[in-house]
Amino acid sequence: MKALDTLDDLDRRIIVALQHDGRASWTAIADMVGSSSATVARRGQQLVQDGVVRIAVVPALGSSGQVDTFLVRLNCRPGTQLEVAAALVEHADVRFLTLVTGQYDIMAEVVVTGGAAHYPQLIQQLQSIAGIKRWRSDLIMHVHKVRHDWSRQLFAETMKLPQEDEKASLVDAEMCEPDHLDEADRRILAALRDDGRVTFQAIGDRTGMNESSVRRRFDRMRANHCLDILTLVPAAALGMGAETLLLVKVAPSRLEAVAQELSGYPAVRYLASLLDDNSLFCELITPSVAELNQFISHTLSVLDGVEGWTGAMELLYLKRGFIETPWWRAQVGYADEAERREAERLRA
């Protein structure tokens, strides 16, 4: 992966624009960042090629039927954290996965299709992974906020980003349901999973549909909240040095009020209510530990109803929105099983 300290201001602006809309044309992105289309296209394509950025389009939760989600916290036998994480990455039910500091080694979000009644069968599969020592899971009752374009706060005053709609960062009351999509829609989404910027014409050639039909179907799915456009990028690439997960204990009568207050802060990327211990699960992205301390000392600690918290720093996130990040293996020098076998064959 390209060294993150070699990215310049234009690279970072392009990334911010891509987080706003990963499928925006290079011309539209050039207008947002104030550069030429040719330069932006070249730089943007290089960022993707270098593995700094990955853009994917995935079906929204609920598009395949009822789901329940669980926050999972794991302890591993010493020295097995990466092996456990690599095995979990391969499971389609794991939506989010990160190595962390603190009392746990790994935190993950597991999505159970068909509802919580199917969780015991899934647990048997996942807990059989060698190296797992302890497994704790909590039901995620309600998601208050998801912010895919969390980076817009960096250049909000100097970039020509479209007017922010705060409702877009909150969870829509309307959920996509299976009958909203047909087989052709799902073929389009499958084509967009590995390359979220693939052209409608290329999708049409692959699926046997014409370009206008693909475009019309995509626009309908997007308008109906049946897809998510993800632009994955290491926070460090944008100078954000502290990614933190907090479990905030709240007085029961203040749970909703505290969630509403926390949702308004740009640093809060994700916020959800857990079933256990009347708590909120919060992900923060801040430029440094100093800003994290500022948030905790002057915001979180003074909110009426907050009774305490525990926290963990994200050391390496491997998966978000069901999509594996393109950089984690190179970042830790970890090869997957196929790569290890090939290396052994070449050495032999």
C-alpha cells in the first residue's frame, strides 16, 4: 500500500469527496476539490489501485429478510489474534471487525439472517475457530447513527461539498425489504461489490442488460435506501490518529436523550443501543488522543445521564460494511493461506 505520509492535500480532498459519494463522476469530484478532471481522475484511480481506498456498493440490511445484529467481543490465546481475525474476515455474517486495546482483543459485529433464533447455529461455527478463548455477545437493539462520510468535517469550509443533510447520518425509519429487489437488481449489486465505481455499461455487458436499465434500477435502489455506497479508507490517511470504541453506561431514563445528544457530534461515526447494561456503543474518529481526551472530558463526562464508560482503541480494522479492507494484510505483513502455500511452494 502507498505510504500514508506521502498523500498530499489534493489526495485527501479526493478521498473526502469519494466518501461523500463513491460513485460521483471524476468531473463532479474535480468540482468539489477545485482541480482539473484529468488530474483528479488520475489521482483517484491511483489511490484505489494502491489500496489506500476501496469503494464498494452493498445491499442494505433488511434487503434479504429479517436480521438481528450482535456486538461480539473476543479474547484470544496469546499470539493468535491475527489468525482468529483472518478466519472471521472470511465469514459472510461478519459485518465489522477490528483489533483493539483494552480488556478484549477483537470486536466485531455479527449479522444473523432470519433473526436471533438462528444465532446458536452461527455461534457454533464461529466459536470453533482455533484461538478463541472467550466470546461475549450483546444484542444491538437500535442504531441511532451511521456516518459513512465522517471525513467531511476536515474540509467542510474549504471544499464545495453538497449541503450536508444530517438526516442522512441517522438510521432511516424505512427499511429495505426483500420484495423491493428482484433478481436483476441483485445481479447489479453483485457486480458493484468488488468495484463500486464500475460503469453502468460494464455492468450491463456482464448481466445482459442495457446501460439505461442498469442506471434506472441503480437510481431506484439508491432512492429506496436499498444499497449502501462505502468508501473505505484508513483514518490515518486523513490525519485522524485516534479511532476509538466506547461502551457508555447511561441511566435508563436518559438513554434516548443521551443518544440524541451524542448523535449530533461530527466525531461520532456510529452509535447504537445495546440490550445489556443500559449502554450505548459509540465509535469516535478524532485527529489525535488529545482531541479524544477533550471529547471525553468536556462532552461525554458532562452529559446528564452518563454514568461511566469503558473504551478501546482500534488498532487495525479489517472489515466494515461486510467488505474486507484492502490494506490490513500488507499493514501487518500477514499473508492469507493461499499466499502462504504459494510462498512455501516457491521456496521448495
